[in-house]
Amino acid sequence: MTDDDARAAYDVLAPVYDLVTAGHDHAAWASQLEALARGAGLRGTRLLDLGCGTGLSMLPMRERGYEVTGIDVSTGMLEGARDRLGPDVRLEVHDLRSLPVLGAFDLIWSVADGFNCLLDDGELIAAFTGVRRNLAPGGVLVFDVDTLASFRSLYSSLIVAPGAAGVAIFDGQAESDLGPDEVAEAIVERLQPGAEPPWWTRARAVHRQRHHSRATLERALAAAGLSCVGVWGTDFAGVPGQPLDEARHNKAVYLAREA
């Protein structure tokens, strides 16, 4: 994946992203992940959100007293975050694979499968190395990734989400027997009413993500100087549990700290 690939896919989805994720309880998910981070030793309240999107997970953390900073590769997504969070929140455009030093953060997280957009081991190591450089002493990394069960279901499906802002379409191109650490592809489209009926406009991009097995992620973390301190799985009820079951859980949650 190039920087332009990721940017194009999320810029297409940005105006309808909240529609696509309308069924998610972002506040509850943020609270559950914060609790896991606290259990892993999190003490401070400086948060860096990697792939913050339209700010849906940053908002509840700011309301909980966190000093929040968000980065995303898509300017369209960051425009949505700015509208949601206001002018005072620090939001910047960055690529996960070349993350600069933005500060010393007590909690760094990616809570919408952002690391699945990294398509090989080298990109994972580069991203985790950037994370390590931004962790404060004792800081915690929390991230979720889609499981094999989720990939096999989502990327072999056609999903259409209509709403007042337009129609979002996710057309998975993968087979339902996708293997571990393989890359899946989907066509994402946004349809919106034109200036006059019955005319519509269309934006389209290719969306690629890679499934990351536990072994792959733990090797990449170690190569970047981070140590995995916990792995959880969650089903669609959204409650993290152990052990992770790639065949049943739809998301895996990883916690790491500096080795």
C-alpha cells in the first residue's frame, strides 16, 4: 500500500464514514480499552490516536479528561474530526510508517484496525518503531486488528449503507477462505445526490488490508523494541476476553510497552 492508496480510500469514505460506523458504540469501546490499558500500568492522560478518523474515539477520551492528539493519513477524515472536536485539539496528517516524534504520550492507541492497512512485516516494524519513539516512560500501546474470522466475512461481502449524506458501498473482493497474513481487497464507493435529480456523483477507490497473525505482530513489536503484555479477543458484544480465538472473535486487542 502506498500513502496515496490509503489516503484515497479514506478520503472517499470520509463524508459517509460516520454512517458506515453508526452501529458502533465508540464510547463503550474506548472505555473498555482504557480499562485494559490501566490494568497494564497506564497512569497518565496524554493520548495519541493513530488513525483517528473523524474523532469518534477521541471525543469520549477528551470528555474523560485526556489531552488528545490525533493523526490520520486522510485530510477528509481529519476534517470530520475537526468538526467534531473543535479548533483546540491537535490534529495532524501523518503516515503510520513514517511517524515523527510528536511528543511523549502515556497512551498511544489505534482503535479502528488502522494497523491492518500496513501490508507487510517491514511496514509494521516501521510503525511500531515510530510508536516507541513517542511513548512516555511507562507508556502503553493499545491497538485492535481484525481477526481471520472478520476478514473472511467482511472481505467476501457486499455492504451497502444508505443515509441522508449519501450511500456507502463496500464490495469485498476476497474469498471466504482467506489465509493468515494474507492481503484482502475491496472496492469502496461513495454515491451522493448531484445538483439536480435524478443525477448522482460517484467516488471510488481500492481499499486493501492485511490480516496480521499473533505471531507476526509479536515479532514486529519485538523488532521495534516493544514487548507484548496482553492479547484479548472480542466478539460482536464488544467485551474483550481471553484467550483470543481467531475463528470466533471479530477483533483482537493487543497491549504493548517498551521492552
